[in-house]
Amino acid sequence: MNPQRCARLDAVLARRQPDLTVFAENLHKPRNFSALVRTCDAVGINEMHVLPGEDDHRTHWNTSQGAEKWIGIHTHESLDSACTHLKTKGYNLIAAHLSDQAVDFRELDYTRATALVLGSELFGVSEQALAHVDQQILIPMMGVSQSLNVSVACAVVLYEAQRQRMAAGLYNRCRLDEKTLSRQRFEWLHPVLANYCQRHDLDYPVLDANGELAEPLPRA
């Protein structure tokens, strides 16, 4: 195990935000989804949620720069089940949607457990999804265009969330629970061995502080 790589990945895991996520509803352009994944990784999001559109969200990752390896992506069968799942986990659902009810995105408190809901490129967040959200937000526009590209809008909002969370010290300590941290650390540091254990339904061996196996690899 390369010590520099181990230290780098440990530092990234220590800044992951388990209570900040994105829910993408029916995106049709894989490039946009890939850009969302890259932005989520950049601000420390650990998992994102997807209701797939007509094209499978994994068709290609042209702009993610490999970020899909570091983000857990949960695919949901229906919009209602996705929103119910997020609500059950304690998330405050906010929708980027231009309406009379929407407030400036900077007015919200993103240090709370927050799920940013994003809609399709053509139609935005659906009425069905809006029925579930707690707050609608907008990004003020001073030009002729009324909205930004969905991936750009996502980045604008998430970097405000990052700014608030940095000021609150939420990046100063590891916030992942021990079970999640241990699992992801093994999968990130030893992806081939992790795949072997998954295929054979084996527990991951314990790693030491340097990322090396602290016990023998179990055999199928």
C-alpha cells in the first residue's frame, strides 16, 4: 500500500458529509449526471440518490473524471419511495425550482441534514416531487436566461452548503459512523480484494493504520 495514497484517501474520508446529499429526478443526459457526481465528490458528499430517466445513469461518465468510484449511488424505483426514504433518514428536502414559493438559495441553513432535489433538464422538478419537498429555492438571475444548466445550478447550491458547513466546523472531524468508515476504507484502498469478498460473501479483513491487512484474507 502506497503511504501517500492511503493518507490521501483517509483525509478524504475524514471530510465526508453523511447528512448532505443530492436526489436527481429523471435526468436524461448522462453528461449532466456525470457532472453532478463530480461536484458531489468535490464538496464531500458521500452518497447520492437517483430516479433514472430514459437513459441509464451509468451509460457513460464523460465528465466525472472517475468520481463515480468514490460516491455511493442509490437508485430508486419510484419518486415516492425515494422521497419517503430520504425523509425517514431525517433529510430536509429542498428543490431547485423557480416559483413564487422559492427563496434565495443562500437563505437556507445547509448545516442541517439536507437533500437537494434536482429535476429533468427540460421540465425541472416534477409536481409530484414538489409535493414532498420542504422548501423551494432559486438562484437569482440577472440576465435574459431564467435558469442555469442543472449541473451548474447543483454546483452553485452545493458550494454554498460547503461554505456554511466549513464555517460550522463540519469538515474538521470524521463524521462517518465506524461501520461505514471501515467498509469504505477497505473498498477504496483494496478494490480488487473488496470485489473478491463481495463475490464470495466474505467479511472484509481488518486494516491497520497504514491501510495494510491486519489479518489474513478469508478464503472462499
